[in-house]
Amino acid sequence: MMKRILLFIALVIGAVGLNAQTYPPTNTPKLEFAMQLRVTLGETYAVGDTQHGRRIVIPITGGTFEGPLVKGTILNGGADYQLANREGNRTELEAIYSIKTDDGVYIHVRNRGIIYNGKDANGQPQFYFKAAPQFEAPIDSRYAWLNNAIFVCEPEFSREFKGIVLNVWKVV
């Protein structure tokens, strides 16, 4: 019995070793544009320094969104809750809000991300701002596909728009 167990372990280790030889992986995920959100914002306020860092709140007051399969408005009442670490030049964000499609379907959004304004591995200045929105759409709606995928987004800065523009891609 012990010989069988050792043989099984050797086979598993050998199989893992074979797979490890394909570094770097050749199956790189692809991105498919999902939507652009144009989010209007209220007045930012700071809770102040807390045991977790400096807490900042940015109210979400509305806006619009549009993509190949979805279009509508962003509802007033959400917020972007940020936690700033001054020493690390890093801010964690969590935006929680709802959107409503043009055909009347409500979708909940929770978008978590990182803003980093420091230096890269070579000591060069670096600005990094990425997030991963998660959608909760009704499972019996035409937007249920939003529930079953990973999404990533990054901002697009615009001087004409008084808010934030987020471009969202589905990982395929």
C-alpha cells in the first residue's frame, strides 16, 4: 500500500514538473471592452486618520454608462470609500453604487482597486490606478452575463468632464 502511495505522489510531482516547463504561460487572458462609466461626484470629505489609515469618502451623485451590450444611468447615493497610506504612496478604494439600464434593470456595483503614486522597480516615477468592478445583476435579466465574469477598469482623465471616466473590460 505504501509503495502505491509513493508511486502516486511521484506521478503527481512529475506531472506538475512537466507543466512548470511551459513558463511563461502561452494562454494569456484577453480583454473585451464592456462599457464606459462617466461618474459624477460630490464634494470629497475626510473622516481623518484612523487605525487603518486616512479615510476619504467621495460621494457618487450620478452619471451615465454605455457599452456594446448595456446602457443607462448611474444612480445617486453611492460613494467611493478610500483608505490612504501616506508613507506607502498607496490608496485602496472601494466604490459601492448602483446603476440602472435604459430598460429599467437595476444593477449593484462594487469596485475595488489601488492607486499607487511612487516609484517602479527601477526607481522611476510611476502612477498606477486599476480596479476590478463586480456586478450583481438579476439572474433572470438580459444582463446576467455581468455576474459571470471578471472585469478590470482604469480611469480616463478628461478636463471637460467634472467627474471620473472609467473604461471597463471583461476578461475573456
